[in-house]
Amino acid sequence: MKKGLLQGTWRIPETWKTSWAVRMLLFFFLAIGIYFLLLEHVVPKTYDLKENTISNMKIVAPMEVEDVDLTQRFRDEAVKSIKPIYVLDERITNNQLKVLDQIFRSVTETRLQQEKLELAAQAEREALGDQETSDSLAEWEDKLPTQEEWISQLKDSIPYQLSDETYRTLLKQSPESLAIIKTISRNIISAVMLEGVRLTGESQTQERVNQHLSGTELESRALQVVKELVLASIVPNIVFDEQATEQAKDKAIKAVKPIVIHKGDILVGEGEYITEETYRKLGVAGLLTHKPNYFPYLGLLLLVLLCIAFFYFYLGQNKPDFKMDNQQLMMLMTIILLTLMTMKIVSLGQALEYSFIGFLAPVSFGSMLIALFLDQRLAMFAGVLFSICSSIIFNTDSTYLFDYRYGFVALSACLTAAYALGKPKLKRNILLAGSLVVLVNILSITSVYMLFYSVKWGDLVHLYGYAILSGLLSSILTMGLVPFFESAFGILSTMKLIELSNPNHPLLRRLLMETPGTYHHSIMVANLSEAASEAIGANGLLARVGSYYHDVGKMRRPQFFIENQIGKENPHDKIAPSLSRTIIIAHPADGVKLLQEHKLPKPIQDIAEQHHGTTLLKFFYHKAMQDSGSAVLESDYRYPGPKAQFKESAVVGICDSVEAAVRSLSKPTPERVETLVRKIVKDRLDDGQFSECDLTFQELELITRSICETLQGIFHNRIEYPEEAEVKRA
């Protein structure tokens, strides 16, 4: 980040910002902070103990760990205590009633066919009277179905095995009797099955049916039909519910809380006998080794020092300017410690028995902030540190220092976040980065889970929830902390600059509507300034945005500036040079007031205030000399300044003068343009306008070349087409 971005309200003395001692102190505090944040997560001390011996020391659990074997034992017992669950299936009852309805429809249809044929036979008898026709009638009647054939037809349509007598009774019943039999049968079936019928309850079912039939006023044959139909229709409807049984087992399993050995629990006291159970708990806690280990804390110290050394040398090799700027270094260290503290807070969930809570940690927000405010590659490098710390902080296995399941996921998220927040750095890119982090979290967690465990989709979906929350929290934290860092460290971020470059900004829209000439001039200056700034390694975006707003002060009196006088009289022709001077010189100060009212950042205000420096209004100065006929103080016709304090401001000042001057050229050939640009740069240099910023002669040459190349693209030679040539000759 360039110096122009740190021109904020909070100004740290330059000596403090470049002090070597302060820089070393910052690295020291970073090392101390990382060390103590990781301290309790280092490998615990182990003991060389044997079963069935006396302990010569009191041993307490150094960290919380679940006793998996004992927990599983209790859960198995809970599952065994769950009995099978049976439920009443009403669908079976409804189905049986539908079958009963179908039976009576079949009986009714059969009876209708029988009656129809009988009526036809009767009609035939009445129509024929002599012996010959009687013989024909007898032959015709012989073809009619017999009673046994009607019963056989009815059997084919009824799914139950009923007695022949029942079929005969059904076929002999009147429609009214059939309706009564059907109604009574339905009522008994519904009543009995509503109470539930078990597979082994046949005798109970018959008894319940007899109870219902005892109060029925039907003749014996009809009563027998009802009984036979009801007993055939009633089937078991209390069935085994496998899903409910499994849910009950799952509930029983969840009701058994994990058996946890808590941090600080006394596993064995001094002089106590080490039983088989005690020895097992010591093994679960990871405290059994052949000899104790006294070096984890020293190892952690060396690890932290190595990480700090890597950071120091990385900054020295790749970002020397950054390493010398203690303000930016302090910002980097603040982001690192803030990220580690967030991870530490999330790790507290491990004490609440939330497994794999480490995947919830929004580790990537640290890389997002570093990419936004400092450097994208530095954000990736910091991601390595975050992944190492994550694998330590979320490690629950005391036998190892690192659990790189968490480290790998954290590294993937950080690299993705840093890569996603490249240029341009817009607020919507933070949400995009968060979305990409969610996707990468899901993929990396899936790979880690499948490598370490047999796949349980329920657990995997649970982890996906952590992955999604981690990415979303990273975006939310980043967007929430951006204003804090911008305010606390006086930063004008790239993201903020892009927002200010939006043409829909109220001030730019007003500039376009009220002073279109000035607006066009500002756009041209922005194009020149951005290219020239990037040519010398300055912040091109800051120069562009500063150019957009550098002349907003002209909106107070737009008609007094020549670019806004198209087709109008020049009011300066009718007023004194001294008044013209006052009006022209006032526009930088007027612009600063407008920018302050709209709360634009300090660097933008500085460009508006400094782009003219203390240059001389030559035209009005010479006009005043001619009008007065006597000496006029040159200082009265100079801008009040200040001179450019940083490179971007100086570049905007040069481009502002060049654009206005080139506009006045009648035939802007490349040679004439370059001559004019070099003259303007030389005049400003001779006038001391660059004495308060760190521009070098080499950079001035690069600025000059860049401006000339850009102007050649704008004022390129046009081919004279034949039609245009003929018109001109005419």
C-alpha cells in the first residue's frame, strides 16, 4: 500500500513509523501473543506408569477428552433396553372396508344378471303357448345358468373362502336385506379393527365379533353370513414400526451424554492404586508413555520464533517498504492476533462437547483483511501461519501436536480468500470470497472426512453446516472490520477508492450536471494521472479518483472557468484581474469544503487542495501588470498551496496543467504535445512545486513519457477521407 493511502486523520510521527526499535518491539509482542494463545494446546506431559502398581504422584487431566469406549458401552446398553414399537395401521382397515364394499357390489351385479335372465324367461313363457313352442322354451330355459354356476361366478369375484351356503344366502337376499347385512358388517369390522388386531389374537377377535353380533336382530342365515364375512375381513392391523423403533434407539443414544474426562480431573492421586479402570482412563487421556516429556513448551517457543522469522525475512525480501513502515506492520500484527483470538474463542466449543468445532472457525477473514489492506501474497503467506495455529488450537488428540485436518481446511480457506480478493477490491467481492470459501470448505472437509472416517452422511451434513457458517462469518467479520481498520489506521483502501469512482456518487453527478466541461476535463486528467502514477509505481487508482474530485470547487462559480463557457461570453473580460484572481484561486479551497461536507477521505481532499500547489496565475498576473501600468506583487497571483505532499498529488497537478494546455493546441501533433508536456514539467520543477514530495528526476521522465503516450492515443492523427477532402477544397 502506498503512502498516499495512509494520509488519514490519525498521523503517527514519521520517526515512530520507521524506528527499528519499535519494529522489533512489534515483532516481540506478536511472538508473545501467538505463544500464549497456543500455550494450553501444546502436547501434555505424559507418564511412564504400569497397571496394578502404586502411583507416586497425583495426575490430573491436562485437557478435556471423551472416553469413547465407556460412552459406547452405555449407548449399547441404552439401545438394548428399547423394545420394538408397534402401531395401528389405519390403511389396512380402510383397505378391508373397500374389499367388503366390492364384495357387495359383486353380489348385487350377480343378482341383477340373475333377475334379468329370469325376467327374460318369464316373458318367453308368456309369449309361447302351444306344445311346439313349449318344447322350444324348455330348450331355451335349459341354457340358463344354474344356481351352482351363479355361485361359482360369485366366488371368482370374492377374495375370501366362504361357504356355499353363504353364497346362496347372499344371492337370495333382497336389496334391502343386502344393504342391512353390508352396514352391520362394516360397523363390526370398523369397531373391531379400530381397537387393533394383532397377528396372534385370533381367539380374541372371534370373541369380540360374537359380542358385536349378540345384539343384532337378523335371521340366523343372514347372521351367519355377517359373521363369516366379518371374520374373513378382519386381519391384523397392528404392525411393527421400524422407523419409530430406530428413532427411539437414536433418542436413547443421544440421551447418553458423552463420558468426558474433564481438564483438571484427578485421574489418580499420590499413593493410590492404579486399577485396570484407572489405567484405562490414563490411556484415554493420552498420559501414558515410557518417560515424561518436558519439552512441548520449548518446542512451541521455537515454533513461534520460526514463524516470526519467516515473516520477517519474507517482508524483507518481498516487501521492503512495508517492513520499514511500522504502522502497516502494526496493522498486520493486529489482524493476525485478532484472527488467532477468534480461533481461540471458537475452540471453547470443544469444552461444550461440540465435535469438529474447529471447522466452524472463520479463519479466512484474517487473510481477507490482509489482502484488502496490505497485500495479496502476504495474505496467502499469513494463511500458512493460520493453518499451523489452527491445527494446534483445535487438536484434541494429546498424543500429537498438530491435527492437520483443521490446518488443511484453514489453509484452503485462506488461500481461496486471498486469491478471490484480487483486483478490483469491491465490497461485493468480499461476499464472493466468502461464497468461494464456503465451497472450498465443503470440498476440503469432504476430502479430510473421507480420508479419516467411514462416511456417515449425517455427520458429513453436520460438518457442511460448519463449512457454510465459517465462510459466511468470514465475510461478515471482514465487512464489519473494514470501517474499523480504515478509521483506526487512516487507510483509504482500494475498495473504498473504487466506490468513490462510481459516477453515481452525488458529488460526481452534481459535477456532471452543473459543470459538464469541468467533468470532462476531470475524466481526461484521471486517464492521464492513472497511467502516469502506475508508470512510477505510485497508486494509480488513488490518482484517478483524486482527479475526479480535484476541481469540484469550480461548481461554486462554474461560468468563470473556460471549459464551462462553451458558446458563452467570458465574464473575466468584464471584471478586474484582481477579482478574477480571487475567483480562480478560491476553487481549491472551495473544493476541500465540498469534499469535507460529503465526508470524502483526507487523501482526496489533499489532492484537491494541492494540485495547483503555489503556481502562478500567469494570464491574470500579466493582465494586471498591463492594466495597472505599475508593479504588481507576484505572490498575490499565486495559489496559496500547499505544494504536493505525495506523488499522486504531484502527478494530478501535472496532468491538470497538461490537459488544459493541450486542449488549446490547434494541431496537437506528437512533437508539439511532447514539447508542451516537457515545458510544463520543467516549469513546475523550476518553480519548486515538487520540493515537498519524493519525486525523482527519473520518475519525472517516466511521468512525461506516460503522459505523451496517453495523449497520442487521444489525439491520434485521423485519415482524411475523400469526401472530407473535397468539402475542404470546395
